[in-house]
Amino acid sequence: MFLQLCKSPTMRHFGLLLIPIALVSITPLFSAAISSLDQKRERPLWDLYESSLRRAKYVDLTHAIAPGMPVWSGFGTPDAGRAFDPKTNRMYQYASDGFEANRYMLPTDQLGTQLDPPAHWNPDFPAIDELPPTFAVRPLAVISIAEQVVRDPGYSLQVADIVDWERRHGTIPEGAAVFVRSDWSRDWGKPGLAAESVFPGVSLEALRFLHLERKILLHGHEPLDTDATATFEAERWLLTNGYTQAEGLTNLDQVPEAGALVAIGFAKFQGGLGGYARYIAICPPDWKHGVSVDELPEAPLAKMPKPLRWDAERHVRVR
């Protein structure tokens, strides 16, 4: 009986009427699905941020620039003061002007935590403003020589240290940043630190291996120079051959040896032969150090326990 009804002219006509109704009903569903797929395709990096970067732990690897910081004596020492109106020489005040500002007397662009461009040693290669934006984010490998430095303060990273690291963590990724932990930065506030001739470094052989064999983007170290040889042989080879390096790093003891990323930002001085930089390690969400995006208020930021004030003796603002 049911089959006979379905074959009847009336039912066939009724079925034809239902088809457009059904199409009208399901068309929004198809459109919504297609729109969702389009959105998915156009924002994969947003999805990556939500799934990984938002929950990651962030660790700052950067020293603050301030008077009294270590700097090579050949450049002189940095200083700072309160900004003033050059027409009147009157310092800006929160109460009368609604703002205050600082002025800095920085003797060099080779200062503090920095990104060292090859033009520092060879004018045929890029200056700091000519480095490509692709430097921004890279895989980060941290190789520790801290134990060796305890026994020998002048120890330099060797190829054997790199091979040992790879035995435990796998091959260093091509294009990575490799930072060498020595814990030298723990003495950052020590008077006369920059004048010490014995400090941990990176050997020429290790640099050749990292760049020529592993094809890394750059290496980084905690001291202000790559090596303590009489001719700076490692730094000379590095920069005269078009490579860059990170110098003056800190907090490498708070970063995993493998599995993190590093975000690299730096001041863009035209023709700059050095670059004040900020390095941020982006660590896995379960890492024991660092802070994640949702742990602290960001917009607006929270007020600090005490207001900033100018310390005339130290030439810096403090709380």
C-alpha cells in the first residue's frame, strides 16, 4: 500500500513540492559550514595562539639598560636624566604638564642585551636596520656550560658540548637560535665586571659547527664578547662572514634546554652597528618558570605598589 501511495501522481507532486522546501531549510547549514571552513583557513595562526601560545610560559632574557651597567671601557658609560623643555630648560612635571619623560646619554649602540649585526665588523654586510623581519621568532636551544665554568671561569663552548646536547635532545633544528648558558650574568651588577679578561665564551670550532653543519640562525651568550682570545677570533670569523649574534643574555637557567621558542625584538637604528634587543623565551605551558598570558592583567595594566620617582643619585627612576 505504501509503495502504491508513493507511486501515485498526488504523492509525486507533493514530493516535488518538498524538494525546494528542504533545500531552503538546509542551505543556511551548508553556508554556515562553508563560512566556518573559510574562517578556519584564513586564521591558522590565531588558532595556534589560542591552542599553544596563550597558555605558554614567557621568560624575559633581557637586562634593563641603566647607568652603571657593564660596558666596555672603550665606549664610556651610559647616563640618564629627566627630560626638559629645551626652550625653557624646565623639567617636565606630572603636576603641571600631565607627563614626565627621561633622556638618555648612551655612548654606543653596543650596549647591554643586544643583537649584534655583521656590519659591526664588516661594512659589506647588513646593519641592524637591514636585518630581515624573519628573525622575529625561532626555535630555541639552550646549551649549558655552567658546570664547566665553575671549574674553569674561562671555559668556551666546544663541539663536544653540542654533540652531547644532541645526544640527549636530538639534532638542533635548522634556523634555530642557540643560546649558551654560563651563569655569567649572575654577576651583572658587580663593579668592574666588563673589565675582567677571563670570562666564558664560545670557541671558533663550535661556531663553525653550529653555522656550517647545523645551519642555525644565530647563537647567543651571556658575556659582552664572544670569546676572550687576543684577536677575538670567534667573533671576528662570525661577523666578518655575515652572521649575527645575541649578547648580554640573562635568565637562561629559567629556560628548558629544548622545546622552547624565542621572540626577538630590537631597536631599528638606521645604519646601526648594534641593536638594543629584547629576547623573550616562549616555553611549554607546564614549564616551571615564566608567566602566561592570563596570569596577569594586561589591558589595562595593574597599578604598581609604589609610584615611580627620580633617584638623583643613581640617575634612574625607581619605586
